[in-house]
Amino acid sequence: MPAEDSNKDNAYKFCMAIAQNHYENFPVASKLLSRQLRFPISAVYAFARSADDFADEGDLSNAQRLTLLEEYTTELDSIEQGMTQWSIHKGKPFIHNSENPIFIALADVIHQYKIPIRLFYDLLRAFKQDVTTRRYSSFDDIHAYCQLSANPVGQILLHLHQSATEENLNHSDAICTGLQLINFYQDIAQDIDENDRLYLPLDEMKQFNVSENDIKKHINNFQTQKLIEKQLLRTQNLYFSGNPLCSNLSGRFALEIRMIYAGGQLILEKLQRNTANIYLRPRLTHRDKLKLIWQALFF
């Protein structure tokens, strides 16, 4: 085996090891994924997981976190330059030089599946924003963050499955942003307690006479309930607008997406039924999980 192929093979194995040990936010270990895509998806996951750890984990200073993320930006710049040269000089091999196994594998994925590299830049911008921004003035600001942190994941998956039509991308964005918002609203207490992050728009908090101190103290009253009801209704409308994606896809990938969609819908319904305690995180029961499988199979 040529050295280049050996390096690439080892790089993919490195990424898969990361994915198999730490995959709660990315469907890399799902048995529904086609075998041929598990290694490419593991490379995408390893990139996102490690960058997210830079932004959130450990005792690094903000400056150190941003430095590590900027090093990832430099790695993406190198891939972009290699892709540009490959496009100009057709017929020549794609060349990318890196010693980081994550980027050896990721460069191959971007090249083989023609994934827009801006999606990976967007994810890095979101991770940098995690370091620098803990409050959002308006919902538009929160939505803009979701466009960087959540939407690229769905778009990358569509490109990997060669299903990235304009219609599918738009529906995917609605679902991914909706899932990100649902995650925010089920983790209000955890985000404020552990990371001093608040994903409720400050202008709407003021409108409902809810203060940051109310959230920090886990105050649950009429005002906080009405504030959350507004967030959930808006999220429901956005999330449901992405529903046609579940019918547009086929095969095992469609089943995977339908289960993800049904799971988000179920959590959203639990949140809407539980506005009397906005700090209580919904839990999926065994019965709920069986319901998700049923809904995915008979969508």
C-alpha cells in the first residue's frame, strides 16, 4: 500500500475511534448508516467534536480556545487551497499536506464528495462564538447562530448522501435550526448553571418582564411560562416547515432522518406540555423510543 493511502487509512481509523467513543451529538454510530459512509461521517464528526471540545471543555482561557480554533481554520485554508489548485489543473491529483489525521481524512471527504468547504468554516465560526458570546439580544441573533452551528451538519449529510437539492437543503435547515432551539429550551437550567449561557432573546425577556436573575434563580412563574410558550410556538412552526424532507429522501438515510425528526417532535411536545416547569428536562421513556421507531417506519 502506498504511504499516502496508508496515512489516509490510519487517519480514518483515528476519526472512527473518536466517533465510537463520543458520539452523542452526531449519528455516526447508527446502524442505519450505510457502511460506505461511516468512515466519511466519522471524519466530519471528529472535526466537529474536537473543535467543540476546544470551545467548551477543560480549563483553557478564552484566548487559548480561540487560538486552537484558529489553527483549525488554517487547516481548512490549506484544504481550500488544494481544492482550488485541483479545480484549476484538471487531471492532476488532489494534494493536501497536513500532519493532523482529522484533516487528512476530512480533506479526502471534502474532495471525494464535493462538500462546500464553507460549511466547515461556518461550524468553526459557531465554535468561536461559543467562546465569545453568552447572551443574544434578539431571536434573529439566535437564529443566525443556529445557521452556523446546526444547519451545516444537515447540509453536510445531504451532500454525503447525494441528496443536496435546493428544496432538501431548505427543509434541512428548518429541521436543524428547530432541533438546536429545542435543545436550548430543554437545557435552560444546565446552560445557565454550568456555562453561564442564555439562549433566550433579551428583548423578549424584557417584553415578558423576565430578568436574567429570574433564570439564574430558576424562577418559574406566569411571565417565564409565557416567554417559553412563545419560543416553543415559533420553534414548532419552523420545525414543522421542514417536515417534507422526511418524504423526499429514501432508503436507510430516510429512516435515520425520520427517527431524528420524530425524536425532536416528541421532545418539543413534552416541552409544550410542561411549561409549568420550564427548567425540567424532558426524558424519553422506553415507550417513547418504540413510538419513534414506529413513526419512522410508517411515516
